[in-house]
Amino acid sequence: MDLASAQVIGAGIAAIGVGAAGVGVGFVFGSFLQGALRNPAAAGGQTGTLYIGFAAAELLGLMAFAVAMIILYAR
Amino acid sequence: MAAGKIDPMHQFAIAPVGSDQLAASPFQFTNSALWMLIVLGVIVAFMWGGRKRELVPGRWQAAVELLTGFLDNVTMQSIGADGRKYLPWIFTAFTFILAANWVGAMPFGIVPAAHPFTVTSQFTVTGTMSIISFAIVLGVGFWKHGLKFFTLFLPHGTPKVLLPIIFVVELISFLVRPFSLGLRPFIAMFAGHILLDVFGSFVVQGLNSGSIVGYGVTALAFAFVVFVNALELLVGAIQAFVFALLTALYIHDAVHLH
């Protein structure tokens, strides 16, 4: 296999991590919604915490994207 | 490009603007600098329109007051009662990232000879902003607490045996922060614009193919581009908010040491 094909395959495998981060982000918002529907009065004060959790989960997906791009365009 | 190779990276290329008299000079006025000035102009125009200070605010003034009130609220909630000192930088970071993300998402490409450029899709820009945030954290921490600032890495109630390990772990987590803070808005814009470029090329290539399947691909890709554009506006706002919120939290750590 030549280098270009290996790069494309490797970038595709690295992109799996983005889907995993999608699961994480969905879990963050889903859990927040569950808690917020049980106690709507307390939900408003927790949006900051929600976005911190979102940021932490999303960062890993963005890292996977960055790794895929580095593999794809590395010379 | 009818059926050519899609080149989604071209939109991020930085090139000098105007005459190339300064071509030999290391100082050049690039398209990045031009769009930073445009973003600054947008922010100044927006804020200037809301400076009438009427008792009953009009629509524009209400929008400006919404922005300032929201950021004031975030800062006070995250840092505490003495948080207003740090509001200028948090306001600057939020408005700049938000305006740059949204100006970059606008369809200026339909104007001939205009080359739209998203400033925040360059790590040099967001990385510099995160370094400024981090410099403020370190400066405030050492100014307020001196060498006691290092107790930031030792949470209360840690067992004595674990102290060296916890110190190293907390130190690493602290040192990764500026990197992750700058990486987040950069990759979000970068990925979104690559997606838009790729699916925008699908629209054009499907039209050029001249077949029924090609027109179907065009219709699907066009609907997807519209959806992703809406998502880009949301992501741009969320990333600006996350940058401001995390900066405020890091400053809170430096001010209060846990």
C-alpha cells in the first residue's frame, strides 16, 4: 500500500473518535434534560455547568478531528 | 471545477492583500488582518449604535444591553463579587470570537472579488487569545497570592501519601488548559467550514453532471448546507460562550484558590 492510500484509511479510522464524542455530547445534554425536567426550578442555575461538561466532551471529538486532519495532510 | 478534486483547505490560505511592494518585507497586510479589522468595525458599529443611553431603550440599545448584561452576569456568577475587574477581557474575548465566527459564516462569497475569511479558523488567533487569558490567570494568581499560588495544585483534604501524585496531575491539567482553550474555537470553525466547502462543492458538481442522480445529489447537499449553516451560527455562539465561561472559571481559580 502506498503512503497516500494509507493516509486516507488512517484519517478515516481516526474520524471514529468524532462519533464517540457525539455520544458523549448527547449524554451530557440528555442527562441535563432529565434532571431539568424533574426539577425545572433548579435548571436555570446549572447552564454554566452544562456548558463546561459539553466543552469537556466536545474537546475530545475535536482532538480526534485534528488528528485525522494531521494524518490526512501530513507530508 | 466540474468533477475535479475538492480542495477544502484553500479557504484557509493566508495571502497578502493589495500591492506587493512590500513583498520582500516580513510585515504584510494579509487577508487575516483585513478581516480582523472588519470584525472590529462590526463590533464598534454595533456597540456605537447602542450608546444613546435612553431611559426606555430602543431595539438596538436593548440588544447591546442584553449582551453586556449577559456577560456581566456570567462574570459575576463565575468569579464572584469582585469579578467586574476582569469583565473587560472576558467581554473582549466573547465579542471578538462571536463576531469573527458570525462574520466568517456570512455568504460574502457571492460578492465578486470578495474573499471571505474566518479569522477564528486560524490557531494563531485563538491561541494568542488563550495565551492572553492564561497570562491574566498567572499574573492575578502570583500578584494576589505570591508563592501560595502553588497550593492551587493541592486540593483540600488530600491524603498525605497522594500529595506528590495529585500535584503532578493537577499541574499537567493546569498546563494543558491554554492549549485546549485555544484549540476549541479554532477546530470548531475549521471543521464547520471544511464541511460547508465539501458539501457546497457537491452542489456545484451535481449541477454540472447533468444527470437525474446528479440533480438529486444537488438537492440533498443544498438542504444539508442550509442546515449546517444554521448549525454554524449556533456553534459559533456556543464556542464564544464556552471561551468566556472557561476564562472566567480559570480566573476564579486564580483569585480564590479553590
